[in-house]
Amino acid sequence: MTLNSDSHLTELHTQAAYAHEAAAHVHSTGDHQSAQELARKALGYSVEALKHTEEIAQTAPKTIQT
């Protein structure tokens, strides 16, 4: 994994975490519509991060064989 890939994945996970935190806060204030939108964004970031992580894992050398 290159430094650029690491940075991109870190950014996606960070964006997802912040969106989840913001959704929880907004939900606690009673603004459920905004909370749902933030939760959708968080899910999108998480799914994209997972997709990229799986792509990287596919190309990684197999170092442990069971």
C-alpha cells in the first residue's frame, strides 16, 4: 500500500467517523432528518473505504498460509 493509498483510506475513515459523530449529535437535538442525511454520508464513506481496503487486500502478497 502506498502512502497515497494510506492517506486516502485514513481520510475516508475519518470522514465516516466525523459524520457518524455529527449524526449522533444532531439526532440528540431532535433534528432527525439532518441526522439521517449525515448517517447516509457516513455509510457512503465507510462503504468506499471498505471497497478500497478490499482492493488493496486482493493485491497484497499472501504471507501467511494456513
